[in-house]
Amino acid sequence: MELLIQNAEIYRGKNWETKDLFLKDGKIQQILPKGSGRSENKWNAAGQKVLPGLLDIHVHLNEPGRADWEGMKTGTAALAAGGVTTFFDMPLNCSPPTATAERVREKQRLAERKSLINSGWWGALLPGHLKDLPEMKEAGVIGFKTFMSASGIEEFPHAEDGFLLEGMEKIASLGMVLAVHAESNAVINYLTAKVKAENGAAMLDYAKTRPPAAEAEAVQRILAFAEVTGCSVHICHVSSEAVVRIIAEAKRRGIDVTAETCPHYLCFSLEEAAQIGSAAKCAPPIRSDKEALWQALRDGDLDFVSSDHSPSPPHMKKGNLFDSWGGVAGAQQTIDVLLTEGFHKRNIPLEEILPWVTTNPAARFGFRGRKGQIEEGADADLTIVNTEEKWVLKEEDLYQRHKVSPYLGKTFTGKVTCTIVGGIVVYKP
């Protein structure tokens, strides 16, 4: 198949240029002068910006085993509607967890049948499965994931320090990266017991049980372990300024660490999350550190923005905050937040924003030269956006399985108009 993108405004070098992009056999075959391309199959992108296809390195699609929470078909439809062309699925919310090579291959088979976009997989670092790490690497995982605090999934217990050190040494020997949910289990348990004894049940009470200190202590610990073992580490969903400072200092010491934050931390304050309620509950909780997180991205102390799309059925997001599921469903909203809150509200140049969701993750996880860029020979994965369109998110705009989202009713400026994967249009509104 072939497709010609006409009048494509793309960023190359240090300038935005209007070109024609000729796509064929899943690749960007030619970047041509405006108006010179020829094909019967065309897309006119005039007045819009053509971006490299976005990579979301942290999603929970929950299949097999919990497809009633989210599934491959609905989850990738939502990601495609958000301009994402490649996702990396976390190993814990499916059942059983992705802790063996066979589980990886099972997910790959599901993706071949159901996914609209490119897929990648994290394997699990779980007690009893150290022997499975090399085989999971051979099966194609991009790295491994572990929890330093309770995951909320009984089949995915958190890792104690001794096991972490052993596992990190093994992962280092494989030349792989360990992604970490870094919060102190001891601090969380201690504070949760205190708050519950005082009958706390609201968002502000929940936030007290997972303070920045709980996140900071765990990040300091895992970075010390990385220094001891030589293991490459990725810190998931950074929510606090205190953690940014720790990561920045570790990078200066030469520790191989990258870190992500998420759109909900960049968009909402704790007070706003409290008004929204359970749809905004996540771990770590939303804080009021968003300005520091935006600055950390600009400074390079944080490397990526990922959705951490972690949905559940609506009945699991109701009632007492402590009993509701701790995850935000936001597969579609990453680029919406980056455009609205970053490009427009904070006047951050688009060319500064794009690496957080394109070239940086592509380079970190082995896709440099193939994904995250618009160059001849690269994969024909593209996201086309109208950066000026104003719109309000409604339930009918959501492609995810359940219409629970903290972003409902929010006005965005900037909208995805087309998503192309391997030269094939997979989404247009």
C-alpha cells in the first residue's frame, strides 16, 4: 500500500518545513518538495502539523484475564485516537502476570489479532521467576517491571530489598532495564493505618498516606541498588519535585536512570483531583507539583511523558477512596494535555515537547532510527494534529472500554486529526 501526505508541516533540523511525504511498504519512502508528490491515495494535511507517531511506554491493557477492565481492541483504539502509534504494555493487570516467555508470546498473539497499533511488552520481575528473565528477553520484552509497594494485584506481590538486588544483578547481566513503581511500602502501610483510624475516606486523606517522602525514600533506595548492581533503571510516574531532585543528582553521578511523568500530574492539582474524586485516584497520588514537573521535563531531569493508562470497571471507582481502584484512565489524553497545558498555556515550543513522546523513548528502548522521527527509511508512523482546534471532551469521544476519565468536561486546545501506523490510517475522527 502507498499513501501520500500532502502539505505536511514537519520539524526537521531547526525549522518547520512544508513537504510531501510518500509512504509505502510501511516506511517513509520519500520526503519531497511541497506539491511534487504523486499518488492516487492522498491525505491533505494543510493547516495541520505532522508529527512522528507517539510512543506510550506505560499502559495497562489487562488482556488476557481482565479484558472486562480494558482489552487490546478498545485500549489500542483509544491510544490511536490519542495519536499513539506504539505502546508498551505493563505485566501486572493481566492474569496471570507476564512473568514467563509463554505469557509474552500469548500477548504477542493477541496483539496480532486485535491491536490497531504497534505493540511492545514489559516482563515481570517477580519472586519465583528469576529463571524466566533470559527467556522473556529472547521473547522480545523491552525490559522488566517491579513494585516496591503493594501493586493492588494479589498475583503481583511487591519486591523486598534482597530480591530486588538479586533481580537487578540478573537484569544488568542481560543488558536490560528495570522499570520501578517506587513508593515505600512501610511508610504507606504506617500512614494508611493512622488515617483510617481517624476515619479518613476522601482524596486528601488518601494523599496523606502516600506523601512525597514515601516516593522519595523508595527512589533513593532503588538508585542506591542501581549503583551497587550496575542495573539500568527507569522510574515510573514521577509525581513530586523532591523525586525530581534525587533523579537529577543521580544522573549527574552517572547512574543509568531515566524517568517519566504522566499527563494527570501535569494537568491537575491535588485540590482539583479532590473535586474530581475517584476518577483521579492514582498511585502516587496527584499532588500540586505540576510546575516543577513541567520544568523538570524542560531541564531534562525527566525524560518521557506516558499515560499510565490504568482503567477499571466503573463499580471499582466508586465509594470510599481507599477502596476504589488506584489508576487513571487516560490513554487518549497525553497529546491533548501536552498541547493544551504545554504548548498553549506555558508557551513551550512544540519541538521541545515532542522528544518526550517520540525520540527519547525510541532511543531508550531500542527503536532509534525506526520510530519517533520523520526521516526517509523510518517507519511510516505519523500523528497529524490541528494545534489550534478548541474542543470539550465528552464521553462519546472516548474509545476506551469504560467511560471513566478525570478529563471529562475539560476544554482542550489541539486535537488529533489522523493517526497512521505503518502507512495505514488507523484513526480519523
